[in-house]
Amino acid sequence: DAGVIQSPRHEVTEMGQEVTLRCKPISGHDYLFWYRQTMMRGLELLIYFNNNVPIDDSGMPEDRFSAKMPNASFSTLKIQPSEPRDSAVYFCASSLPRGSKIHNNEQFFGPGTRLTVL
Amino acid sequence: DAKTTQPNSMESNEEEPVHLPCNHSTISGTDYIHWYRQLPSQGPEYVIHGLTSNVNNRMASLAIAEDRKSSTLILHRATLRDAAVYYCILRNTDKLIFGTGTRLQVFP
């Protein structure tokens, strides 16, 4: 199993540009989570999906952020327009349902995308 | 979500046991205690979880107080590779809410 795959690994862009981060969850996992990590705020949950449907987007900072999951094997997090304060490492994670006896109900994290907005 | 309290940092020498404490005095009956760790420049990874009884796996042991208001993650023999930030999380939903964790330094 390749694990959770994220692309790109690094992104440098200028303020005002659109940024799209991509995530491929582990095959068979029906939960997908997007997190953001900064020095100031730590690890924050932005949004999560179950069976491709957004369940909780209360962590999405503002309307400039949007996330989609068009199918079970792909999700995007888009920032438009990007701002310097969006600079962070963005992690995607996937899991089986809570209570699953496989994998101890754990979330599997990808390597992250380091975003720098100049 | 109930809150957890962990020391900001701890130190250990290689091959010594490490006990990482976590206080969660407002834990509810349905909260599971989860531990994740984040190695430098990597995403978090699952370590262990439990509800009431102590738990062991290949990575660590989890000791849960009888009143469940605190728990301790035990690394039996620390290695340099165990240097990471360790997060103690209470979970009763699909979400993981990360606190600030404990930064563990391991010295050779």
C-alpha cells in the first residue's frame, strides 16, 4: 500500500494566485481529512469527508478555502485567492470508520504539502 | 471535545524508558484516549489508543489511571528515532483535535 499521497510536496506562489492541493487516500478508506499546521496555531482540522460527502467544514478559515472530493480516490483543497497568512503545511489523512477493527481506528496521514505564499 | 494537558517538552537518554504523561480531568465515559506522534518533517502517525484498560502494542504501552483522568504513554527503550512531538487526544467522534503535545528529545 502506497499510503496517503499528496501533491505537490512543495508549492511556492504569489499572493492572489489560486492554489490547488491534491490528495489520494488509501484505497478502501471512506474518511478523508484535511489539516493545516502552522507554528502559531499547531495542527488544525479544516474539513472532513465521509463517502465523498463533506461532513464538517467548520474548520475552514474563510470562503477563500474550498474542498472537494469528486470520487473515493481523490480530493482537492483549493485556496483562491491565496494570501501570505495561508503559508503552512497542509496534511491529508484517511481512515476507516470509527469502530472498525482493522487498523485500530487510526488516521493515516500523508507527507504534507508545504505551501509558501509570497 | 474534552481538553488534555501535556508537558511542553521532555528529555530522555537512548535505551532508557520514557513516561509521557497526559492529564484529562474532564474526560467523559465515551472518550477514547489516543496517542499520535509527529516525527520531524512528517505527518502525524498513530501510536496507540485505549478506553479503560492498559494497552500494549509493538510501539508503546498505554497506562490509564483507574479514574481515567490521566494516562501515560510508555516507550520501553527510547531510540533516537523516537524523537518527536507526542500528542494525547481524547476522541469520541470521527475527528482528531490536536493540542500542543510534548516534544521528546532523545540523547545518545
